[in-house]
Amino acid sequence: MTRLSSVRRIQAVGAAAAIAAGTLVAAAPAAQADRPGAPCTTPELKAAWYGDNRARLQQLIDDYGTCNPYRPNRTRPVAVFDWDNTVVKNDVGDAQMFWLLRNGKIRQPAAGDWSSTSRHLTPAAAQALAEACGTLAKPGAPLPTGTPEGAGCADEINAVYGTAATRAAAPAFAGWDRRTFEPAYAWLPQLMQGWTAREVRGFTAAARAENLAAPVGAGQQVGSSTVTGWVRYYDQQKELIGALRKAGFDVWISSASPQPVVEVWAEGVGIDAGHVIGIRNTTTYGGKFTSHLQGCGSVADGADTMITYIDGKRCWINKEIFGVRGAAAEKVRPAARRQVFAAGDSDTDISFLRDATALRLVVNRNKNELMCRAYDNSDGKWIVNPMFIQPKKQKATPYPCATTGFTGRDGTPGPVLRDDAGVIPDQTDTVF
């Protein structure tokens, strides 16, 4: 047997195994070679990765890319990336909030009633915000949060957003499902009410330019506080996204930052707005954002109980990528209707990572449930990489997988369970 035929036989066996395991892909037109009749060249990853992660990712590209005649399916394989701290270092939602506050782009709510900005805002938080911001602007007008007189208002908004508590340490939010919603994340797009998507994209472009130009480690002044003032794209992830796209993958971003914000940032890695799934506002007939959010699955627009967060990410991916409508979008779909690859860094990414059928990349930020599942690696499809810039130190104690690593819908902690309901034992942090 020649070397070439041996290689092809190995590829065929690998493809058959993949089919047997159910690692099929979503229906979409197959990518073509750059020129008809041109030799097909599989992209090769060059950047540095931890351990054998680059080899595992390259194998994914080799197996599912369009140059492999024995790939599991002729349709395009789907890859989905989280955004904040997965593709970039730091959080573009935070960068947006800080820019809005510094530039006075958050509007006084109707009648000065801050409870209208989120159904989950507590009376204590609504009162604290009203006291800090109430006399600074008329309802509907932008608050002067970038001025000395507006510093207290900026501080209160930033406290509620960043710590989910008031400056007086009162809880800022209550009554939400911890597996489908995060009220602080949702509050950012809700505070952009009154602006259009086009205007928000303009704000984002300005914030992006500032954060990319700032030195690594730079801070910025917001109200009376110094906050993070820089963002960087990860070179490794940028190269990986480019290689997947060249190999014929259908690459998407799923983020718990606002839709137009991620659209602008995603342009930097070659992802168009049509392949971005972020938190989406409802709009007026004139196209202005309201303080309510689009729903998914069984959750109606304006109910404000499901965003791109844990199980909500699964729902939005099923809806937008695979065309599933209604309550079925909230369920785990058959393997042929799921992404083959997923990448994330936080517990907010757990569900869509678990749904990936071939490989799951985790950027280690010491998040309990995520790292419990990644290190347990019960099906051999998880790989872990340290943060590419300023990686976290090794977690000093094991992850509490067997006791409190999981957070229930009401916030109650519990053990992290495998698919067979077995308890995952505590895991030691080994990739840092």
C-alpha cells in the first residue's frame, strides 16, 4: 500500500468514526477553493498555544476543512466563539459602558424612574440612582456623567453595573433565572435606550479606537474611579478564526455584550454583522432602542428574561444559526444540527460549549463550573488554554465541583453533574 493510500485510509476511518459519534454539521453551502481547478491548501496554524492545543485545533481543521475529501459531511461545519476574554483580552461591554459614562450618552429615564430600565432592578437601586442622577437632566435627555457635577451619578451607575449592588452595598437586582439571564449584562443595552443601532455603532467605533490605542494595563477615569482602559485582540484567536473560515467553516460569535457593540469589534477578526449574536434590544418604529430586549424560544420580545447567557446562548444559537423556532430552540438539538467547535472562557458559555460535537476550547479564567467540566473532560473533547495575555495564576485550591460548582436557576449552589448524572469530583487547576 502506498503512503498516499494509507493516509487516505486513515482519513476515511477517522471520518467514519466521526459520523458514528454523531459529529455532523449544519446544512449550508460548502466553501470552494479560491480558484476553480486550483490545488486545495489547508490553512496551518502558526501561533503559539499551550501544550498540544495547536495540534488538536489543526486536526479539527484538517478533518472538517474542505480540502479533506473524506470529511464527515459536504456541508459547512459550524464554529462558535464567545467574544469577551475569549477572542479579546478584557470586556468590550465594559469598554462601552465606560465610554458612555465618560461621554454623557446615557439618558435620564422616563419620569426619572430607574425601575423602567430593568424589571429586575431593586427598589433600593432605583432609589439610589434617582438620588444620584435625578436633578441632572430632564427625562429622555443625556445625563452629564462625564462632568464633575455628574460624577456621583456615574459612580452609582457604574456600581450597579459592575458590582450588581449600590454604592451603599444594597443588592441592585432580584428575581432572575441564573441559567438564562444576567441583569447587569442586560442593563448595558437597556441603558442605550433612545439611540439607534447606527448611533451605538458610532459610539463603539470611538471606544474601540481608544481602547486599542491605550497601552496594555492602562486605566481611565470614570466618575471618581479608575477603571480598565484597554482591550487587545488575541493573535492566536484571530489566526484561528481566519484559518477556520479559509477551511470552509461557518464561523459565528455569540456574546453577552450588546449586538451593535460586538458587530463593530468583530470586524477586526473578519466576522460580519450577520454572524454576530449579541444581546438585542427591541426598537421603536423609528429604529430607536427601547429598554426592552428581544426574546428567544418560549420567551417573547420584551419579557426580558432570556439573553445570550448560559442556556440562553444555546437558544439564540439554535435560533439564528440553525433556524429553530419556538420552545424547541431551548433544547439540545441532534448532533447533525449543532456546532462542531466552540470556544469560551466563562460559566456563561457552558451550554453552547457542551453542545459542540467535535472540540471545545476553554480559556482558563478560573470559573468554577466551566473548569470542572473542562478538566473532567469525560468525552475527551475539551482542551484548556491559559489566557493569552496576562494569564491567571494557578488556582490555589481545587474547584469545588462535587459541592458548590454549579449554580441553579434560583442561585442555589450544588454539585456539577455529568450527562449520566454522576457527580464530577473536585478538580485541580493544571493549565495556567
